[in-house]
Amino acid sequence: MCHNPPLTAMDESGQHLSDLPRIRKEIFERFGPTVDELNLDNCDDDGLYFRHNSLKFISQHEECVIGIIDEYGTTYPVKEKA
């Protein structure tokens, strides 16, 4: 969100609105496990595939404000509303 226009991730972080809680958590835990620490050899879990994509984008933009925008241009809050 710090760039004009905002940068777009090349790979998807999820496919459904039900993925939003995980994506939000990944943004808030941006200094957690790195992409290299994920074991993608046994990647039969779609969540791990999407987590890898999220962490790859976040690690390339550590100082940037990260937002959530879907492929249709709809923006979702990064912090879940109470």
C-alpha cells in the first residue's frame, strides 16, 4: 500500500474469504518463519502453499504497509473488525 499504484503479489495467498483470518495473521506475524523455513517438500496442504506465497511477498516488502485486495479490486481490512 506504500506504492502508487500498490504492488500486486504475483502468487495468490488464498482463494476464499475463509482464508482472510490466516492471511491477516501472516501479515501481523510478518517476522515469523521465513519462506526458507517452510518445508514445501511435503506440500500436500493448500494452506502451506498459500502461506508460502504470502511469506514470499511479505519478505520482499518488510518495511511496507501490506493490504488485502482481491482480484476484483475489493479491499478487506487487515485488522478483523470486532
